[in-house]
Amino acid sequence: MSDYYWVGGTATWDATTTSVWSVGGSTPATPPTSSDNVFFNQAGTHTVTIGASNVNCAALTVSASTYTFSTSGGSVITNGSITLASST
């Protein structure tokens, strides 16, 4: 299990794009899996588009900024909790 941080700004979350994730300060990182925690805490206003296929994570936390999530056909599947900041 790892903690993945979104560093992609406005971009697409899919099963192959590596430039949008950081793990332990390393970018690029492979996309998260169903056993990884995902954090959206990048400053600013961003749109995250879920790609055509489903993406997975253990837990999803949106704790900063304003994020808009849209889809190109896929869904976010979490195996744990979803935490959203009041400003998201």
C-alpha cells in the first residue's frame, strides 16, 4: 500500500498515465491500484477527468482546492473511505 498524490492539475486519471501522480516525492509514478490511498491536495482549481475505463484506490481524500470530477465513461472504485473537504 502506498500513498499517491495528484500532481496533474487539470488532467485525466486513467490506468496508464503516470505524469499525474507522485509517490514519496517521485514523479512520475504508476497509477494507483485498489490497495493504494489517493490524495487530491494540490492548490488551485482543477478538473480531473476519469478515463474510459474504471480506476481504483483503497481510499480517496480531497482535502484542498476546488476539484471537479468528470468522466469519459469510467468510474472511481474505492475499497475504503471517501473524504471530501467542505470547499470541494
